[in-house]
Amino acid sequence: MKIVFEENSIILENAPWFDIEKTFDCGQCFRWEKDGDAFFGIVKNKVIKAVQSDNKISFYGISKKDYEDFFCHYLDMERDYIEINKNFMNDKILPEAMNYSQGIRLLNQEVFETIISFIISQNNNIPRIKKIINSLCQNFGKKVEFEGKEYYLFPTADDLKNVTAKDLEVIKSGFRGKYILDAVEKINSGLIDIENLKNLSYEDAKAELMKIKGVGDKVSDCVLLFSCEFVDAFPKDVWIKRILKEFYNDESIDKDYFCGYGGIAQQYLFHYARMIQLGK
């Protein structure tokens, strides 16, 4: 891979195993939006525009220092997916799932944003999840501008510390509102140190997250996988449960089945199940 740094933009040439549309639209994140040929997202309080064509991926609104400080890690560019995928070649369904999922990379997202986003995701569909999250940001986040348009940052736990259940009604999150407020209270009080989660064992980190009301196995595994670098975490939603039942005949399969890369396997299987509309 070749990286070209220009003024306030970077270009990745021949980036291995990287499809921005599949990566940004595979259910692991909710704030990248497609507009024409471009995707617009917010990472570390920066609005970023991404465009992929032929063998090049261009990111605008980001400097060389930004890439080195956080964006390279956010895109998981240090991980060799081609090598990891070799672990899946003898699996029952993963080789076919990988054909559908070529280019999906795990994103290393902000922990607080991921916690709140996946609380909102419970018993929800992606368009509605995005709508609620956007409303949360517009009502409680800070406004920024990029290319003449307004965007809103994801609010921090501190931004939400004085928000009441009544205040939160505006985002129309339903029963999830009380879980959002519980997460905010426990994080602000120090009962849960979200920045230390990645330093704990998988079991201890999961137990910490499950101190939050409404956070169970699936939501905690999503947070650990998408923001805490537990690449072996294996969230089970309805699509994954269908895959395990249909192709493995064993719904008890967990993270230990996939050679330490349960999270990557999960993303391929999740995308595959959605694409073929398994069970529908």
C-alpha cells in the first residue's frame, strides 16, 4: 500500500482488503452517510469525506498528523486481514461469506459513542438507529462546519451529565432513554472507567459494561469489538443466530470457535446473512 499525504487530505493507493462502502455500512457504525460517490463521517471531532475509485481511497479533512495520531488506528490499517482470512478457509460457510464481504475492516471507534449507539440499536433497524443518533447529536452535540454544511459532534458523557429523561424525549429513543441516562450517570460518577476497558480481560471488561442497565451480552460484545480492540468478541444478533442455526446447526458457537478472530468472522457472517436475506 502506498500513502500519499497532501494538504488536509490523504490518499491510500492499493489499500489491502478495504471497501469503504461495506466497512461504513455493515452495521458496526452509524454516523457515516453516503452522499453521491462520497461518504461523510465524524472521527475524533473531525468531519471527514471519503471517496473510493479504482485502487484509490481519498480522505479529505484530515492531515498527516491526524492519520498517524488516530485515523490509521481507527481504520485498523495495522492489521493484516489477508493473513487473518487464511484461518477461515476451511470453515463451512466463511469462504463464501468472505466473497460477499471483501473489504470489510473493523473500525476502532470512540468508546462512549459506541456504548450509546449500541444501546440505541437494541430491537431497532439501522435507518431508525441512525435517525435517533443524529437527533441526539443535533440536540446535545456541538455544531461544526465542513464544505459549507453543518454537522454535529457526538455528545460526550459530560455534555449529557445534566440531561433529564424529559430532555431526552426529543430524540424519540423510547425505552432506551433510561439506559442512556444510566450509562451517562455511571460513567460520569466513575463507577465505570470506559478508558480502562481495553486493559481488562474480556470477561472483566464485559462485566463492567453490563453494570449499565439494558446492556447485555450482545451490546457489551459490540462495544468490546468495535471500540475496545477485543477482536475475538462475537456479538450474536438475529442474523448471526440464523447463520449459526442454518449453516452450523449449533447456536451455542461463540468467540472461541474462530481462531481468536471471532469479531472479524462475525462481520463477514453478518454482512453475508443480510445480503442473502437469510430466513426471509
